[in-house]
Amino acid sequence: MLGDILPNKPSSKGGQVPTRSADPSISVRGHTVDLDAVTHRYGTLTAVADVSLTVRAGEIVALLGPSGCGKTTLLRLVAGFLRQSAGSVRIDGKPIDALPANQRNVGIVFQNYALFPHMTVADNIAYGLQAHGRPRDDVRKTVERFLEVVRLGEFRDRLPRQLSGGQQQRVALARALAVEPTVLLLDEPFSALDKSLRLDMQIEIKRLQRQFGLTAILVTHDQDEAMSIADRIAVMNQGRVEQFDTPINVYDRPATLFVTGFIGTTNLLRGKTLHSSNGTTTIALDAGVQLAIASERHFAPGTPILLSARPEQLHLYGEASADRWPVRRRFALPIGPNTMHDLETRDGATLKIVEQRIGAIVDATGEAWCGLRTEARPSLFESSSQP
Amino acid sequence: MRSRRTGDFSYSLAIGLLAAIGFLILVGPVVIVLLTSFTEGRSIRFPPSGLSTQWYQLLFDATSSRQIHRAALNSLQVAGATMIMATVLGTLASVALARRSGKWARALDTFFMWPMILPMLAFGLAALMYFTFLGLRPSLELIMIGHTIVVIPFVLRTTSASMSQLEPALLESSASLGASWFYTFRRVTLPMIAPGIIAGGFLAFVASLDNVPVSLFLTGPRSDMLPIRMWGMMESTLDVRVAAVSGVLIASVLVLMLVLERLVGLTRRLRD
């Protein structure tokens, strides 16, 4: 393994090997993962449909989606527990499709950690090294190092059942990292943890990932988790990748109606386009207003559309104006420093608006006017693309 | 209020009574045979006339109980060999069949459980005819083979129960850490299902030890088996040593069970 990691050619001067970090023996450089038109079927059910994506070296990619969207199947294909029906998986450009799971050198941390219950913490970490037939001395040293990396030195002789959830997860991480995998796969790694512990473990994983320059693929159904930990998110639905982009772009520039509905909360308003030019589309909403929206997409006049606006992109006004539409306030909920208003438009759509409550007590009911904030950039979708 | 309490009471009474009857039926014979074995008299009769250990002394006497000793030794040898063969074969079969849902796996699973349903006398006769057809003569080895076939279901059941509780993620973790199938089997599968295997082996041993129907057909002149000798003694002389043998068997199985209960939680394994 080490030969792959460290450039081993002697330099012109004195055969000194350049090192990447203070402790070169445990530094692992990230590797790329390419999924090329991967399809997987269980009988007649297509779990993964023609997925292509590239995970860059040293990047964390989250596969995010509702249960049954194919994200776990995709992870198991990369791990080698399943063999895809079509397409190819490559690590560093080399296809690994023909390799069984035990020759792929892909680390995995399961949702329930899957520690060997009859082995101590140290034995769990040593397991992969021993399976590789490393010399005893080498195994002992590596185990020591990784016990330190995950700060579990004093727990080395405990059995998994004597550890807390967070500690078990750290053992699982150490066990997976000890064999220096090319890629680390994380299957819903935080869902079995208490909420308070989740953030700690997210930071821990981020720390390890930075320290080792790891390439990691994370499967989750929790968008907050994906947003906070991943460099890029692949939002999946019904076996397909709907959008593969940075967390900010996935939130602010959702590619599809599914993404807009799955990530965060949004308000959908029906209408149709009037005309579209120079990146601006003028639309008439059924709620009773005409708006000019910046949009990269071009729509033919008269196309039925849905305007998707985040609660924080809307604002409530006391008086009418050309770019505002009338709403009826139904109720208001105080949420921390904000107030969430529940509104109904003239065409019967429900709107949620979040406004900062700066001291003033806002009247909770009655007529008002709703408009876009000046800097807001809502998204437009053809309404036939509604799922 | 009052009637409900009466109802509760009569319910408890009925359940308690049934439990007591069940307990009497289960434990009564054991107690009676144990007490009888300590009789001072010369015949198997309950209640015993006075207490003594004379029958045990006679049973352990090397010369006067030589035939019993030889039968016991045969039975122990057969039970030991049967246990080993059934454990190895049953474990291999259950590991191979675990989590396979295909048509062939299901068919094989049912096939291996057959000896449990097939009347053992019929199997004994069939085995005798088959072995004779092959030109083999009754011997201890044939009894071992016959016993192995009929006790394999015990091992298969307990081991399969352990296998089904083995988390697939453990095996997948092992593979992703670079372990071969055999390495995984040795270091993860086997230690995890060991209690099931040990429980199955114990059952196989005991089932072989007191098997009559199969032994009956496959016993030759030089392969006298303990249960058959005991039956013979009962038929001819009403020898009290039969009760003493029963006493020894009950005591040893009881001790083994207690040890296994401590080691592997035997009763829990059998319930699975």
C-alpha cells in the first residue's frame, strides 16, 4: 500500500523520500471514484438507473435521498457486496467490477457499526491488518496508532458492547482506516446516534477525512447531515441522480422540482410564462401578480410553471404594490428569533414565510401583501415536471 | 370486583394445577427410578425396601458387570463418533444453506430434516437391508453411520438458528477489510455460531446414547449397545442394575447440561 502512497523514487540528491505529513506512515492520499452509467436491477425493479458521477480525490460526496431511492444499493455496488447489472465502477481510473469485495480495498462503516462482538477494541482494529497477513509487530504498531487517532487508547481491551454509540463508531472508523482503504464508505453513519453526539461525530469524521486526505462516500436521508459534511451532494430519486452539486447550489439552485421539495422547505406558486428573454422570464401567477424572474432556463410563452420560493425569500407588506400579491394571514408561529407566517393566496395555495421578529408584535391575522425580497432568486419549473 | 378476583384466583389455580401435573409426569419417573436404584431389595419395585448402594457397587464391579461395561463402552464410542460426524456435517450443511432462499437450498434443507420425521424403526430396517445389500455386516461403524444420519437434524437446527442470528453486516465488514471467505469463517462465523454448534453436538451425543430403534437393526454379535442390553436385562431378570444404569445416565446428563448451560446457555439455544 505504502508504495502507492509515497513517491518512492529517490530524488536527485540523496534518496530522500518526500513526505506528505508529519506522520507519513498513516497518511493516505485520496483516490478518485468513477461511476459510469451504473444500473442495478433486483428482478424487474430498477434500483439504480444509469448513474454516472465522479468523486474527486479527497472529497466527501453525500448520496442523499428518500428511502428506496437507490443510494444504499449504489454504496453496496461500490463496496462489491452487489454486482451491478450494467455499467462500470472505477477507482483511480481502473475498473474494479471484476474484483470481489475482499480485494477492492474499500473501507465501510455501517449504520450499526458491525463491530465483531466477540473481539476487543484492539482486536477489531487489528482484524483487517491480520487478514492481510501483516507481520505481528506491524499490526501492533498500527493498532496503537489508530487507537490514538480515534482517542480510544484506554478502551483497547473493552468489548464493543461495553462502549457507547459514539465510541463504537470511532472503533468502526479506526478498523476501516487501519487497512488504508482507497475509499471510505459511510452508510447512514449518524442515524443511530443521539442528536447531541451527531455533531461531534460529524466533526470527527471531517477531521479524519482531512487528516488522511480521504475520499469518502456517505449515504444519508438527512439533508442537514449531507449539507454540513459533504463537499458535494448527489440528490437521488427513484434510482436516478437528480442533481450533483455543492450543498449551496443544491439548496439555492435546485435542478429539479424534486430537489427543491426534498431539500429544505419551499413554497410553490402556480402560473404561466408571458415572455422570456435575456435570462429574465416574466410570469403571471394565479395568485394575482406579474413578476420578472431571473432564470437561465428559457420558457416558451404560455408555459404552465411553478415558482419555487424559500420561506426566507418572501416578505410580508402592509400595503399593495405592482410586484406584490394579496394574501390572507391564517396564523403565525414564533420560532426562536423568527416568526413563521402561514398564509393563503387568492388561488388557494398555502405559503410559509419566515421573518425576523425584531421586537415588534405582528398582527397574526387579516389581509396583507406578499412579495419577493429584492435579492431573492427563486426557481422556475415547468409544472408538467411535477412528480 | 369480587367476581374478577375470584376469576383470577380460579385461573391461577387451574394453571397451577396443570403445571403441577406436568411437573409430576416429567419428574416423577426420574425420581422413582433414582429411588428404586438405591433399594436394599433384590427386585425392581417401588417403593424400595430400605436404602443401600449395593446395586451401584455391583454395577461398577469389573467382573460381574463385564457385559454392561462393554455395552456402555460401545455406546460411548458410538455416541462420541456420531457427535463428531454429525456436528461437522450438520455445521457444514447449515453454513452452506444459511440465507439461501433458492429452490435447491430449500429442498436440501427439508431433505436433511427428514430423519426427524421418518419413523426410526423404518429407517433402521431400511439401513440394515441397504448395508446388507452392499455386502456390509452389522458393526459399530455401521451403527455410527446410522446414528449420524438420524441425529444430524439436531445439529442442523441449533446451528441454523445461530446462523440466522449472525448479522450479515459482520461478514460484509470482514470482506471489506480484505478477509477471504475462509478467514471470515474461522474468525467471525465460527466463534459466533459456536454456542449453537456445541448445543447441537450435545443433543446429538445424548440422542445417539439412548437410541434403540436404529441400534436394534444394526447391532451385531460383537456390538452390544447399552440401551439394548438394558432392555434385555429387564426382559429376562428384572435386574436392579438397570435402575442403577439409569441413575448414572441421568446424573451424567444432568451434570453435562448444567455445564453447558453455564457455557453456552443451552436451553436458550434449544428454544430458538
